[in-house]
Amino acid sequence: MGVYSSNMIAPKGNSGMTLVSSHNDDSTASFPDIGFDFFYNGANCRTTISSNGNSWVSFNGSSEQLKINRRDAGADSIYYAKEAINNKPIFRIRWEGHQSYSTWGTLDLVWELILFNDSAMVLVIEKIPNTGTNSFENPTLGTTSLTLENNKSYAFIPQQDQGKAYTVQEGSYVQTDIKYLIVDGTDIKHWDKASSSYMKVSELPLTADKFKTYGDDTYHKERTGITSSVPSLKIWSLLAEMSAPRITQTIKPKPIIVSMKDDISFSEAYIKDIMNAVVTLDNTGSGIIVFIVSVDSGVS
């Protein structure tokens, strides 16, 4: 998981990249396995990504999902490279061409697309004449029109799991060395894959060395192994500023029947005189159950 940055990034050029297509008018060039899972609209696209001489990218191999000055253009060269940023794998595509198929050798449309292993992307515009369609098929949100300019980069960051509901804004995306730990009371815990639960690895205080040694690369929504009712998710990075991650949990409890031991009748006057109520329960496991009782239709 990374963070948005308002800083622009520059194109890296084609040095060291692999040429996958040249003098491409209307053909589609498929890229090999990009080396990591990349989800778009819920599908793993690591082996289905392609680009076309008319300046578009398909993630699932079946349609034009990212259009950069899309028209009857021509690609002089389409490249790819498997690289790394901050020790995290990326897949970089470079498209060099022109806005019209009849002007071979005139490079007035040049861009790069960087794919990250958490479904984020950065589009880097080197040259664009803006004579065609700029748009992105944004899963769950529909078609997003893009305003693209020379020498600018644009961050595409998914707001839902598996590459859905992207925010698109000028800037870039930083996938730095971010580590996560859980503070459970005075215990420091990390996620143990073998047991699929949080396991104690140390005790407070937290230090950078403990994050580097025990920290997880991603956080987990599960509570298995946590005993405190108020655990804390701790984040560490070399970045000077970081935005806190947003964790969304949807809980669908199994239906249960709650039965009263005795039927009790209350008069209206008696009910009005109730100032507070207490609910007690016996609960096992790591879940938290909260009851809210109101005597004034939820006003307070």
C-alpha cells in the first residue's frame, strides 16, 4: 500500500526496455506476465494487459479501458519493462507515436504507464496534442474523462479492493517501505500466516527496528489473536508525512433469537420515568458487541 503525492514524476525513456511492437497502426500488442498480481475491476490482469497503435490500454484484454488521445493514431514503438521502486515491483509501459497514422516518425504523442502491485497506476505524459479522447473506464464509477497535459503525471488510486472506484488526480504515487504492527494492550503483535492470527512478537515501546524486523507489509482486518477491546494499528515509514489508511469492515451477523425469560408489563407513566437502562451479556471470542438502548426514541 502506498500514498498519493502531489509531486510530478518525469518519464524515464526507453533505455533498457523491451520492444514489443513497432510501426503499429491499428494492431493490439499483448504484454507478457507482468510479474505480479494486478487487479482491475475484480479480475487478476497479470497476463491480459495489452496496448494498441491507436493509443489505448486494455487491462482485461477485451476492451479499451484507458484512452490517451485515442484516435486513428500510430505507434512507432511500444515498450515494456519490469522494474522496481523502493524494492517494490512495477511494470512500466512506454508508448511512442503520433496523433495520425500518416505521420510516421513524428513523435507528438508519447506517454508511460506505471502499474503497481496494489492496483494503483501512474500515467506520465511526455507529449500529447489533445486531438483525441482521454478517458478511463473506472470500475463502479463509470467513464471518467481525463484532462491531460504535457510533462505532467496522474495518479490512479483504487478506493476499493481489487482495483475499483479509482481517484484520478495530478501527481504521483509513492509505494515506499511501509510496515504495520498491532498494539494489543502492552503487547506488540504481527500477523502470523501459518496460524492466520495475530501473534505476540515483542512488548512496548515501539521502535523503528521492531517495525523493520516484525512489521507486516499490509494490514489485516481480522481480529483473531487480539484480546484488547481497543487495539491500535501502528504504521511506520521513512516518509515524513503519511495519510492514515481507511479500513472498512462489513459485518453480517448470523440471525439469533433473543427471548425474554419473563413477560413484564410497564405502564406508560412508568416507562417515562426510566432514566437509564443496562444491558449485560456473556460473550466468547474476539468480537465486540455493542447495545444501544434509548428511552426517548433515539433522541439521546
